[in-house]
Amino acid sequence: MRIGIKVADDILKRMEPFRHLTNVSQICRDAIEAWVDSYERARNRAREDGMEAVAARLQSEHAEQTVDWEALGHEDAKLWVQMATLEDFETLFHNLKVKERQGRSSENWIPHRHMNSTMNSARKQTPSKWPRLSTIAPGYST
């Protein structure tokens, strides 16, 4: 197999006086072989020392601790809905409308399977069908 390597200009300049004394390809082959030999020795030593079992155990523990980001996001959304004010909902619906005008579909960033039917139906309404804050919260104007 043939490969190409990139050597920094400063190294090539330093090597120039010795270029006629050696084969650059052979130097590269020797360096690669030395690295592979070293890696294989380290891996065999780790296997002999029982480190593969340790690695497998740690991977198993890590898999158990992996965060279910989708479930966490779902819980965060439920908490937000419970705590949100009417103004928060109006801002959400306003932002949805702005993004739709920009051609950015909310399908990409709102997982509908996690939204309850009330949110789904409210989101699908046009702004003219939304209650005005002034009718719900007297004294508030938009």
C-alpha cells in the first residue's frame, strides 16, 4: 500500500543536509513499524494484566449512566408548561409564527409526540383565534 505524508517545512529544511545519506521512505516505514510494535506490546501487556476486563466493566457502568436526553427534555418541557405564564405561551406562539414565516418548520425542533393534545391544538390555531391578553388579564395591553 502506498500512502502520502505531510512533513512540516522546518523539518524538511533540517533534513536537507542529510538527504543524500538516507532514504526518507525508509525512515517513515521504520517509525510506523516502531509505533505499531509499541502499541501491540502495550495492548498485550494490558490484556495480561487483566485490563480488558476492567475496560469492559467501565464501559458497562458508563452505559448504565448514559443520560436519556429525550426523556430529560420531555420532563423539562412538562415542568415549563406547568410553570409558564400566559405571556410565556404568547411568546412561544409568536416565535412559532416567526419561524414559520422564515420557512423554518417547527417539525424539526418540537417533538410533537411529547406535546399533549392541548398544546398541539393551541399551536395549530392561527393567532387571530388565540385569546387576547387584554381579555384574560385586564389592564394588560399587547
